[in-house]
Amino acid sequence: RRKSSAKPHERQGAPLFPSMTSCGGATAACPDGCVVTAPLLAKAGEVVIPVYGDEAAAPVLTCKPPGRLARAVKEAWSVSLGIALPMMPPVSATAARDEARSILGLAFPMILTGLLLYLRSMISMLFLGRLGGLALAGGSLAIGFANITGYSVLSGLAMGMEPICGQAFGAGNYSLIGVTVQRTVLLLIAAAVPIGGLWMHMRPLLLLCGQDAAIAAVAETYILASLPDLLLQAFLHPVRIYLRMQSINLPLTVCATLAIAIHLPINYVLVTVLGLGVKGVAMASVLANLNLLLLLLAYIFFKGVHKRTGGFALSAESFRGWGELISLALPSCVSVCLEWWWYEIMILLCGLLLNPQATVASMGILIQTTSLIYIFPSSLSFGVSTRVSNELGAGQPEQATCMVRMLLVIGRTDWAAEAKRSRQLTGSDAQGKVGAADGDEKSRLLIDGDADIERPN
């Protein structure tokens, strides 16, 4: 395959690897007969390194330019650490800048939306504080209990639809998006039923955990008034993901702005004018989510977004084929719950201290304040998730890899599963769309790079 008869390391007049004598490290031979000493590979086991751009993968490390050796060392670290580090081609500065603009264009509206929803939570805490320390402590305890047992579960389950809808949109399979949204709504409603039963028995559970009786009574009042919010969340999460996976983010920001604009006067009327107290704060939060959901549905209907995805009518297909959705939703749910629980459980622990009213109220304010820092990285990750899913669905794994590499999200993605889902959605081999014969090989390395690593027994 090489036009020159000289060995690769002799073409420049001097050996490319001057230290080819044994130094206690591992050695690897190439088809040209030279031997390369690689001390870092000594304990990594046998590694098969595919050569980028060749027709077939080389069986062993070859005498290529220094970049090949660096990539070989990365593969060795992949083996030793047990982490899949797929081989990625260099990304040009222009491609990185263009992709950064695309991701930031998606993330910026989501950051604004997150800030608006954060403002809603702060308004609720403000009105709870105006009612007194006991109301603030009881409301904070109820919010923590609701996040642990309800909102985290629904949010995690809803994330299972992201890769399916994102790749379906990239592949142009719009009908699958609508079916997946309906399946997710049904799944969340089914999950909300036992959660609602748990909320109705919140007070005895809190007393069993050693919480203060007065605080538990206030928390029960708050969470019982929040029961309708479970049903709203079962629709709100899928609708938001439905729009985000189609890169429709600005309308979500506008709708959130309108919903939050009337949240403050609603709180004032329910809490101050009608004197509903803690119950009024909870009802105001429910109405805020209801207003947001209605505004989003109105936008989808009047803009005709729903037409290409099958409309609002419930499809018989939504009652079948739940396997893939559940296989994605359950791991996502576990991940989100673990992330939320370690934080929210501190409120429950504060209720066991000497002055539970002060400690629970203080921790509630602290958690609401520090949650601000999560808005920016989470919005950026949502933007990346959208772009990666769309490009994989469109059969462009190299473009998806550019995004992942640029944001240092490397090694934990199940590229083989994502590629398989992409091929199923497109109805063809997604790898073949990248280019010609050598493009097929590059695509295989990008998506299924972990398969080219032979791990030691």
C-alpha cells in the first residue's frame, strides 16, 4: 500500500524512534521489521490498534508518526483503566468553533429557562418565609420529600426518551418522536400513581424517621396541595424534551417567562389576600406548572409542530414496544435519583438536630440558593445531548464525535448501542453515509472503537 520502499521510520534520513533497544518495556513489531519499545504498554496487555485511514486494522502497533504512538498509549490507558476511550480523529479549529456556536445557541435559551424556573422556586421560598419559621421549615421539608420520592423519579424516567427522540429527529423519523412522547407520558402517569399514594402517607413516614411533629404537619399540608403537580409533571417533562430534541428552545423560554410573570401575583392572591398560607404557596406552584404546560401546548398546536409527529391523538403503537424506552429510562432514573437524593436528604437529617425548625428552614434556603450553580452545566449538557443525538440519527458519527471530544465527554458513551439504534432508525447502515470505503472504516472506529481493543484475560 505504500508508494515508497523505504521503511516509514527511515524516510526522513534518521530513525523516528531512536530508542528501539530493550529498556524493560513492552515491544511491538510492525510489518516493516522494526521494533518499537513502549514502556507504558508493559503491563497493559496486548492491544490491537486500528490505523486511521487504512483499509484494514493493523494487527500490532506500527511504526507510524509520533501521533500514532500517542494514540497507542491512550488505548493502553483505556485497557488498564477499564474505560472505553474510542479513537477519534483530529478536530479542526473551524469545525470546533462552528459546533460550539451551535451548542451555545441551544444552551443559551435553556439557561434562561432554568433561571426563570429557579426564580419561581425562590418566590415560593420568599412567601413561605413571610409566613414564619415553622411554615418555612415545613415547606422546605415537604419540597425535599417531594424531590426525593417524586420529582427525581419522574425527571429520570423522562430522560429515557431523549436519545430515541433526538436520533429519530436526526433520521427524519418524525412519527417515532410522537409515539415515544406518548409512551413516556403513559410511563410517567403509571409511576405517579404509587408516588401519590406515598405522598398521602407522608406525615406518619416523617414521624417514623424522627422528624418534628409540628414541622411534619405543615409539610403534610404542603405536599397534599401539591398532588396535582404529579400529573402535570407527567406531561410537562415529555413536552419539554419533545421540543428540545427538535432544537425548539426559544419558545420554551418565552412560555416560562409568561408563566413566571403571573406566578408572583398568584402567590400574593392565594397567600396574602385569601389567607391560604402554606397551602396557597403549594397551589401557586402547581398553577405555575399548569400555565407553563398550557402555553407550550398552545405553541405546539398553533405552530403546527405536532402535525409532522403524528398529532395529539393517542396512537395504538404507544401501547407496544416499550422495551427500548424502559431500558433507557430505568438507568437514567437511577442516575438522577442518586444525584438528587444525596443533596435533598440533608434536609431530612437537619430535622434530627436539636433545633429542627431553624436547621430545616436554613437548609431549605441553602439548597434553593446553591441549586443555581447547576443551571449552567446542565443546560450545556442538554445542548450537547441534542446535537449528538441528532447527528447520530442523521448517520454522521464523526460530527457527533466532534461535539463529544470538544466538551471532554469521552469514554462513558455506549457508542455501539447508539450506532445500532441509529441504524435502526434510518433503516440503513448509518456508518456507510459518512463517506467512501475509508470513510466506513473511520466511522466504525468512531462508533465502535472499544471493540478494537483486545483486553487481557
